[in-house]
Amino acid sequence: MADHLQVQQQHQHQLELPSGFRFHPTDEEIITSYLVPKVLKPTFTTIAIAEVDLNKNDPYELPEKAKMGEKEWYFYCQKDRKYPTGIQTNRATKAGYWKATGKDKEIFHPLPTLIGMKKTLVFYKGRAPRGEKTNWVMHEYRLEISKQPLVSGGGVGDGSSIEVAKKRRGRPPGSKNKPKPPVVITREAEPAAAMRPHVIEIPGGRDVAEALARFASRRNLGICVLAGTGAVGNVSLRHPCPTAPGAAPAVVVFQGRFEILSISATFLPPAMAAVAPQAAAVAAGLSISLAGPHGQIVGGAVVGPLYAATTIVVVAAAFTNPTFHRLPADDDAPMPVSVSLSGSADADEHRARQHQPEPQEQRHQRRQAPHLTPSAA
């Protein structure tokens, strides 16, 4: 220890530094001013950093080999490989080994250029993995692969630089892990005759039947009303006359507010209404069941407007391209008239009828709608 103090006093005398000055460089200065010059020029030396072999010296032997320092000492050390053909570093000493702890710290200079890494290691006595932890800590500095040139900031002073390419991560091009083709999810087209659900909200004060008919007409759709909720007021319903079976049905007006229990109606597309106006008018009839304020239940076919007392929500199924069939009154009569709005009818039905004489009724029907394609000749 006396020899160590004497050597330290000699170095301080040679530097002629005032009292209180210490060798305490920053991480950036260690990389740029001391490590880079040493890599560029192996013969580079400095009066503050000595060269040692950490594998042949235990930590308590290093202060005697340092050039200066009281609680911290700086050394150059050549990295030793654990195996001749491997890349693992040999960190074993005579009495123990150095073990890395924590995460390596990145050193930038200037930002965002990465110039080096700082690794923290702790010394353990004995052999791994049953070593005994000590209080000796070592910080290892190394140059990091970077695309930017590293210029020495001191020591050499000749402006030397080193430039290397950054190593790419992952497998090289052409390896087995080739990129997989993208997954494409497509939506299958729905058939033309498919029915799609719609939820229709009708504000209070509007005629429910008129609102549904306008919805179907504007979108060129046919809708089938399945259910509805809400309240209506002052309803006129058609009731059959029980006393006179052949008499015309009577119209009964119910005053007040009634809650909808069930509602049903069908509105055909405008093109089908032009082909079969009578069938469209019959199908557009709206039937409803209502609950009164005193618990009475009424229902029937709606006559006239049906005004909404509150907001009414109707669930309906929409359809397009329906096929119209006019069935005969007698089973022995000729084949019925069938008209398809989509221009495509059943092929077997078409072939079965193409040799039959065309009824007068059907010819009249085709003259009324020349733009439609009949499914039977």
C-alpha cells in the first residue's frame, strides 16, 4: 500500500495539478477521448489510465496497478473470449468471476448518435453459479456499431475517425423465414333474393302506413313489416258485421291512445305494383293489434291514416326482385302466369311452358309491362 501511495504521489507531482482535482470523466468523454483513440491506435497511452488483464487479477489487486484514483480506478483491458471459436466473454478471475447486472446503458454523442454502451458488473467470489457476492462493482465501456463516424475528442488530436456499418437484425434475405402473403378477407355477395332486416324509426305525428310506403318507394324495395313498438292515437279499424254475413264490414273508430302489440303489412316494390296493382293494393293493407288504457284489446285492418302518438320503431325485412305468380281458379286450368322482375325465372318452368299456347290474359299482361321478362312463354 505504501508503494501504491508513493506511485500516486509521483504521478500527481508530474501532473502538477492543484489540490482537489480528480480524474472523473463523463461517459461521453471516456468513449470519445480515451476509448476511440485506443481503438484507432493501439499504442495510444494516457497518464490517467493503465493497462491490465482482468482475468489474471482480482479486484482487490487492481488499485496497486492503477495510475491514479482513490475509490475509482480506470484501466484498459483486452477482451478475452471464453471459447476460441465463440463470442462469449471470459469474465473469470483467479478467485471469482464478474457477473453482469441490470441493463446496458446507451451513450449518445451528439444526440441521436449512439457511440457506445456501458455495462455494470458485480464481482462474486468462488465459482458460478454458487459464488458469493461482494461490494466490488465494475463499469465496462465498449464501442457500439454505428453508421456515424466516431471522432476522437482528445488524446490523439489528429482527427482520426472510424466508420462501420450497423449490423442488421434478423435472418438474412433468402432465408427460410420468408414473408407470408397477406390475409385478404372478402365478403361474399348476397343473392338478389335475400331479405335484409331494417329497423325503421317513425317520429310522432306522422302516418305510419304512409311513412313505410314512402320508405319502400324511394329505395325501390319491398318490405315486410314484422313487429313494431310505440303508441298510436284515434285508430279506425274495419270489423266484419256479425249480424249480416253478406253485408259490408263496418268501420269502428277508437278514440284515445293505444299501445301497439303487433303490426303487419307488406309493401311491394314499385315495379311489381305496376305489374299487379290489385295485388299490391291488397298486400299494402296494414293490420294491427292494440292495447287500450283500460286493458281492452282491439285489432283489425287499419282504415285511413294511422298517426303515431309517440316515436314508433318498426322492424321490417326488405326484399328485391320478387316473382309474381297468378294462380288459376281451377286445378285443371292452364299453367299460371309468372313474371320475374329480375329477368331470370326458373329454367325448368320455362322449358315446361314454352310449347304451350299463350293465354289471352298473359298477352295482355305483357303489353302492359313490356320491360319485364316473363318466365313462361
